[in-house]
Amino acid sequence: MFVQRRTINTDVSITGIGLHSGIYTTVELHPAPAGSGITFVRADLKGLRIPALQASTTALDYATTVGKDDVQVGTVEHLLSAIMACGITDVDIHIDGPEVPIIDGSALPFMHLIDAAGVRDLGSEIPVLRLREPIEVTHGDKSIRITPANRLIIKYRIDFDHPSIGRQSAHFDFGHDNFLRKIAPARTFGFMRDVEKMRAAGLARGGSVENAVVLDDRGVVNGPLRFRDEFVRHKVLDLIGDLALIGRPIAGEITAHRAGHALHSRFVEQILQAAAAQEAEAEAPLGQRSIQQQFA
């Protein structure tokens, strides 16, 4: 199964504050040739290129960070989620600082940015990753699992001991649902009780009621919500952005329960390991392949 490689038509840019660094940066999206993949380019550091791949992941504290040679780009998941949802496989992301702007805390501004640029086919194809066997990763009461399917389907459940969240579930089908309407507007969220601890750790320096859903012990401080179940929808958004680090489209039915960036990352690692083994088996000589299958 293959899909068309795609890039954007023209350069576009957006500027804003980093959620965790508190630093203002500008992101510019540039068209890229087929086969180049999704790449972050630190424009302020001699154009150092950082592939948007799982192998580049360096940190997962409340956000996903990629890096190379001690240079990082943080909070990449919302932008990558929009890029993946638009079917873009090749684009250069120029950024003049250490963190992708949070804008309003959702993927919606990045969807509008890509819409302004336009998307075009590159005249070549990329294989969709389809696993033959289920994979599951667990940590305590958190879990995430993928089973074979012919398109990407995500089922996500969360459970927070908070009156405004509680138990929520979301179902998103890449083949039939509209990411722009159902998932992209859902904003990141945080708790007032965690702010002091996060800032002491060098995080959330740019966070505010303008770019996140903020909750105190009683409810939402800066309502109204965009969706009744905005919290779980944002978890789907984050997962899609983390799946982009696979480096190619994926098909399968994913079920996640109380997972977050750290578990998403372990999950992607397991997917890549299984895919490598699956492809090595497919390339093995027929006699050797049958032996491998006996011990699979």
C-alpha cells in the first residue's frame, strides 16, 4: 500500500511564544523535494538540520523534543500533528529558536498556515507502514496498543480525578473523520497546582490562559471549552504528532488508555523495531524466511 508524497506550494511563517521556554520564535515552512522527509532547520544556528524522526527524540517532559548535537527543538507535536493530518511527507521547518510556538495551544493555527501555503503531490510514492501482528506497550495502568487495519484509527481514553475532566473517550478515523473540525481545535491543558513545580523545572514559562486550558481544583479557569471532551481530543492530537516521528504514514487501529508523550515514544520505538524485523523477513531468501517464521 502506497500514498503520494506531498509538500507545500510556497513558504509560509508564523510567530509566537514557546510554551515552556517563554522565548518568541518564528517558524517558516518551506517546500522540500520528494524523499527529504520532515526536517527542522535551526535558522539561528547555521541551518543545523534535525530530522523529525523517533531517533532524534531527546526529551518528553510535558512535550516532545527532537535534537541533534546538543541542539534541540521543543514542543513539536502540535505542528507535526497538522503536517501528518494534511498528508505532508516532505517539508523543511525553519525555526529561529529552541521551541515551536504554542500559539493558542492547538493545531488549528498550523492547519490554517498549511492551508494558506497549499499542498501539492510530488509525483512519487511512499509506502504505508502496516504491521502484521499487534503491539502493546504498558506502564502501570497506562497502555497503548495497535492491531492490524487498512487505515489509521485511534481510540483514546483518559481518566482524571477532576470534576471538569473525569472519564473521557474519543474515536478518530483518518479515513472518514475530519481532523480540522474534530481534533485540530482541541487545546493543551494544565493544572494550576502544577505551575509552580513546572516553572521550577524550567517549564511552562510561556504558558497562560491564552494558550492553554487552565484548571484549578474546582473547574476550568478560562472557559468555555471548545468541546465538552476537549481534553481527550487533545490527547489524540498529541498522539498523531508523536506518530509522525515514524517517518512515514501508518495504518492500524490504535487503542490508548491514559497514555502520554513518554508512552507514545516507547510505542513508536516498538513499532519501528517490529517494522524493521518484518521488512528484514520479507527480504530474506525463501528457505531462510521459512525458518524465521517457525521461530516468530
